[in-house]
Amino acid sequence: MNNPSDITKESITQAQERIKHYIEHTPVLTSNSLNELAGCQLFFKCENFQKVGAFKARGAMNAALSLTEEERKKGLATHSSGNHAQALARAAKILNTKSYIVMPRTAPEIKKKGVRAFGGEIFECEPTLQAREETLANVIAKTGSTEIHPFNNYKVMEGQATCAKELFEQAGQLDIVMAPVGGGGLLSGTALAAKFFSPTTKVIAGEPAGSDDAYRAMQSGKIEQAQSNTIADGLLTSLGDKTFPIIYENVKEIITVTDEEIIAAMRLIWERLKIIVETSCAVPFAAVLKDKEKFSGKRVGIILTGGNVDLEKIGKWFAS
Amino acid sequence: MNNPSDITKESITQAQERIKHYIEHTPVLTSNSLNELAGCQLFFKCENFQKVGAFKARGAMNAALSLTEEERKKGLATHSSGNHAQALARAAKILNTKSYIVMPRTAPEIKKKGVRAFGGEIFECEPTLQAREETLANVIAKTGSTEIHPFNNYKVMEGQATCAKELFEQAGQLDIVMAPVGGGGLLSGTALAAKFFSPTTKVIAGEPAGSDDAYRAMQSGKIEQAQSNTIADGLLTSLGDKTFPIIYENVKEIITVTDEEIIAAMRLIWERLKIIVETSCAVPFAAVLKDKEKFSGKRVGIILTGGNVDLEKIGKWFAS
């Protein structure tokens, strides 16, 4: 799969079929009190209940299952300090092959533990993009393994597209579907799922104001550098050259939100839906609450991306 | 309904039918990683997703719907500072009648707000049992309303029994079913549901060591005074004269757990199931982890009672 046009209605349907025995068919939750508060009808797609606690299980599994027998045997490799690392290690374990995960030595111990629990082999490096890429190149040269990038990979994007496809099937006709944007794997997949399976549904993304490269890219028409001034630590990445064009063409709008708005939205989700979601996960709902008029009376689907929270951090988020 | 023998297989089935349009049919969650950790197969019945965030919606609704037309018109009354207060106010609102809720003046503002949101009228009193009972008696004398006690009421107990009945229907044959015990409304209902619908299932309760009156009552054969040395603030009540005999006869065992054990169990539920549960709610799972041998290899149903958590408190629970 080498072109964006290789991701089609049929290929996403096939991906859904391919991964279905390896992932959760996650529920869609609704809440009268949140609908009242937001002034629209909200449908929350709960990927926090997904395997490894995040939608990343979809893309990693789809990419891994799409390799040739020979590729698969030599193992899977990536650099990631987040949920993709665990998702890929899990996919490798299911396929009875190896995974090689490059992680900055500063990555939290719990993330490393998660990777090791699935039998992943970790290669530590300095916490710079250059060090990550060099280390990964060395690992691949030595092992012959195949890189599966966290987002800038068509098979990963196709896998993430299955999430919005499911949401359309579960919630019925939606006026708007929303996802957060970091590297753009989920957002590009969501945009393609809407294009093929629900063409009247507008795609709107939420992005932290403290890392608003996608917002700026939509203005400038080119990939912009991400910053990292936000608690939404899953969204600190710039768009990739594979995700950006799809997002630029198919996403209606990106709404930026502050950390205060993210925390307030996350708190509402915790309190009203009684579920645990990550900071990054609350960004689209924060965007709805910020720009209520835009969503007024609409049927709005929101992908809740993940629930891997460091509970030791939450004291300071919710202190009165 | 004036006798324990009035709660029958048929009456619980009727209660389930009576309340079904007014409550959530809550999901049952499972987790491979928690099963591994506990050494048994766990089925979590998620009443944290119930209306008003707790199983109390069942009993209150069943009791309210069972009143005569004339009783109903004059309104519902109770003293409660917890989830039952909101559950009763909600039931009254649905039935288009009034609710009179006696609350200690020290009750958290958020609980009062919850009651008022359902149109409940609050009567504040001093935070003693005597003051509560006197104030309630006055309110009833003035309004002619009917008291619906939080647990010591057969219609409430019958309503709570529908929860375990649902769990048996959802999870299939269980070796053990567990609930926490405070006043004993849920536990007595659970015991009766097991007796009628799953007679080979043993009923085991969890109780905080810092308020272990039910544990002591099982030894002494009479109601014992509750203490309040625990963070499980939903379980500070002594058993009632209607709940105790049913529990004494039908509950196999009560396991007590410390606050540290409760917090550790709650944390696991938050982290692995990605859902918000109250401290009180984690007590039975804490008992499973404490006494693993007893549950080894068994199919164990656990009622997760509620998810109404004051998020400002959680910083100190999870500090490293």
C-alpha cells in the first residue's frame, strides 16, 4: 500500500474484517446530562476500553496482519514511547513473532513494562528524534524487521479508520464526527471513513493550543512543527507526509483548546460517564464545549481515544 | 409488603419488569489481566453506570412505583446524605410527585445540588441520627408523605435484588456472587436473588474493617453497632431489622478489608477496567484479592455499586 488512493471503501471494510477477532468492538456511550450541557446529541466511542487501552490496537494489528509471511517472521519494529509501542508488541505476540521497540530512556517505566509484558524487546536511546531514528535504523539493519510507524503508514491509517466506521454503524446518521489530532493517523482514518461510509458527516478535529501544528498546517497548506506546551501528551507530534494531505483535503476544521479547557472536559467525562479517559482524549469534547454554537442541536460522534492515565498525576489536575 | 417472605421469585421478576423502563440495564465487564491477577474469572456488574450513578436507583424506583395512587400523590420522604437521596428525588420526579429529603447540614453541597436538580425539597438537620429521625417525622406529619428508607424497606430490597438477577442472566452460572455491605439493602436483595434464581451460587460480602458491624453480627447473631473508621463512606451504616435476618440466613461469609486494600483494589479497577468506581464499590474486589485461595478458579460475579466520586479527594488516594 503505497498511495493514499489505496485506502478505499473496500479496503477499510476488509481491514475491519481482518482485525475483528483481535480487537474489542467498543461500546458507544451517551449521557443526557452531557447532551444538555453541550446543547447537542453526543455519541462517545469508547476506545479507552480497547485492547491496550487505546485505538492504537487497531492500526498496529491491521498493519501487522497485512505483512507477507516472510516479513512477519523477521519481526516488527517502531519507535514510540506511547500506546503504539504496546499495541505493536501485542500484535507481534499474537502473530507469534518478535517486536523491537525503540524508546527514549526517559520514557515512563510503566510504558516499558507494558511493552515487555507482550514480549517486546526495548532499545533505549537519547530522547531526541534523531537518536530515535538512528537507533531504529540500526535495529532494522540488524534484524531485517519491518518498521510500522505509529501514524505515517497507510495500513495503520486504514486500521484506525475502522473505529469511525464502527461508530457510524452504532450511532446512526451523524452530522459531525470528531477526533483529536497528533500525528494524524486517527484523524486521517476518520476522515476517510466519513468520506466512504457517511459522506454527509463533517469531520472536525480538536487540538491542544499548546501544540497546534495541525491547525497551522490547515492555514499554511504545509506541515508545521509541533510544540509541546500542553498536558495532552499523546498529541505532541507533527503531521506526517502521508497523513497531512488526507487531513488537508477531508477535514472541515480544527478547533484548538487550552489545557484548562481540556481538564474541565476530561473531568466532565470522568464524572458523568464514569469512565477513565486520557487528557488527549478529552480534547474534542473540550472543543464542543468551547464552540457550542457550531454543534447546537447536531448529532455529534466523538472518538474517545484512550484511557491510559498515570493516576499519580491526577491529584493536581482536580485539586480545588 | 410486610414480611420477608413477601419477597419471592415472582415478586422480584415483577419488580424487574416494573422498573425496567426507568433504569439502565448496566453492562458486565471482564478483564483478562484482572482475572490473571486474582486467579479466578471475574464478572463486574457496572452499577456505576446506573441512573444517578448507583444501584440505589433500582430500589427507590421499585418502592415508589409500588405505592398506591393516593400515597404517591402525597410525596416520598427519606433521610439520606448519599445516593439514595438522589435516587428517591429522581423517582418522585419521574412519577410527577414531590420528594422531601432530610439531610445533615454537613452533607456535601454536591449531594444537595443533585437532589435539587431532581426537584427534591431538602430539610437540613443536625448530623445525628436522632435529629434526622425527628426531622423526618415532622416532615411526614406535615406532608402526609410516605417514608422510603434507604435499605430497611422490603420494596427497596426487592428492587436491589434485580441487580443480581440481571447479573445471573448476563454472566451465566456463577460460583460466587459478591456485594459490599452497609445497611444491607443490596446484600439482602442479592442473597434473595441468588436463592431464587441461582441457588448453587454462594453469596459472599465485603466489608471495611473500620466499620465491620455486619461481620460481627454474623458472629453474634444480632445487629451490631457500626463504626466509621474507613474511607468507604457508603458503608458506615448498621444493618436494619429487615435486612439482618435475610443476610444472617443466606449469606455464606463476610470478608473484611483495610482501607489500604480498598484503595489498591479501586486503583486496579480504575486502571484496568478504565471506569470510575467509589471506594465502597471496591470493597468486594479487595476481599477477593485478600483471600485468593477461596476464589481460586471460580466464576465470581461482583456488583460494582456506584461511581459517585469526589474527584478533588483522589489526589491523596493515589499519591506515590
